[in-house]
Amino acid sequence: MKPSIVNLLNSVCLIIMGTWAYFDVNSPTALIPAFFGILLLMCHFGLKKENKLIAHIAVGLTFLILIALVGMRLPKSLDTGGIGLYRVIAMIITSSFSMLVFIKSFINARKKQD
């Protein structure tokens, strides 16, 4: 899969799950993933044009939200359970997949240079 498509999938997932969480728990911090999703969505066209700077920004944002989800949100969701846990797992899966595709893309680009 292309990084731009995977990034689009990840950004949409973050926006939907973050917004859903906000309306479910009525906490402004639930909008953090949605905010990251919007930023990643703004990177979509740059990724489509294979802009290196935009690609690195998207990787950085994806890595930050992945670390936040796994390190901070997942332990809390495991304790409380419920639908919130499934939202967090969905965001972790799409963000992890996105990171893997980005890394593979960077490796392939490096091989083309050699």
C-alpha cells in the first residue's frame, strides 16, 4: 500500500475515534487523537506527491500519537474496559500499520538511491 493511502486511513480513524470518544466521555483530552488526525490529513497531498519533508512530518506525528496511545491511553483503557478500549485498539492498529508502511517506504526510497 502507498503511504498516502495508509496515512489517509489512519487520519480518518483518529478523527472518527477521537470525536466519538469526546462525545462519549465529554472530555476535551479525547480530542487529541482527532487533532493529530487533522494534522495527518493535511499531510495527505504532500505524501501523494512524495514530498520528503511532509513524509517526515507525518512520520513524526504518527510516532507521537502512537507513543501517547500505547504509553498513556492504553493502560487506562485496559483498567476501565468497555468500548473505549476498542477505540484505542483501533487507533493503535492503524497508527502502527501506518508506521510500518512509512518505514518500508523509506527503506525502498533509500535502496533506489544506491
